[in-house]
Amino acid sequence: MKNVEMTVEGTMLTIKVDLTKEFGPSASGKTIIIASTEGNVTIPDRQEKVGLNVYRKK
């Protein structure tokens, strides 16, 4: 994962992303990647999965 922090408290999932970070252009070059789980990942100590991409237009 890039720039993604997930925590679970009880039944609440919290996802933190630092919006000041950048990881360069997307494959198409149209957007700048800010954060990504890089596919679907399992939530810590759970069976559910999350797929997340945060980006902005170039």
C-alpha cells in the first residue's frame, strides 16, 4: 500500500491518507497518484477487503 493507513475500532474502519504526498503520474498520465492500496487488500483482523485509489487531475 502507498500512503494508506487502516485501523479498526470495534466495527468502525478508519482510513487515513496524507493528501500532501504524490507518487507520480498514473499509467495513462492523466492523473497524479496520491494513495493506493494497489489492488484489493484485507482489512486488518477482518475478512472484508478494500480497494482504494486517491488521485487528482494533472
